Amino acid sequence: MASPLRDGEAWHLVQACSAVKSKDDEWGNLVVVDSPLLSGKKLTPDEEKYIVDNYNKDSYGIESEAFLAESYLTDGQIIQAIEGKCYFPE
């Protein structure tokens, strides 16, 4: 079981960048990214229970995806997703 303390905060950055479609969009929203890297991956029953017990229902998808990213993706894959979804001015 993944530790509840490993909650995918880096993936939340990918979700935030995915919610911003233009320079005029406001920051602060998160969206499910639906990364192909997470396709077919599933939470354990304990992880599902942790999410249900600790988050609002409207956050289940976002939190579930973040848990999956933390459990199944390498640091390099998460960094690539950040670089692919986030704009960093030079």
C-alpha cells in the first residue's frame, strides 16, 4: 500500500498546468490529466478508502490520479509531464 503521505503533490502541478489553457486563464483549478502512462492502473482498496475518508467527493478523480502517478510513475516521467504541460518563460 502506498503511504497516505505520498499523495502526489508533484502530479497536482501537472493537473494545475493542464487546467490553464491560455495566459488569460486563472490558476488554482486542477483537472484530471488522463495520462496514457496511468491507463489501466488501479488504486488498492486501502488507497481508495483513504481518498473517500479524507477528500470531498468532487476531488476523488484528482486525488486518485495523483496517488496513481506517485505509485506508478518515475520521477523522470513526472518531470516530463510537468515540462509537457507547464509553460516556463525563459
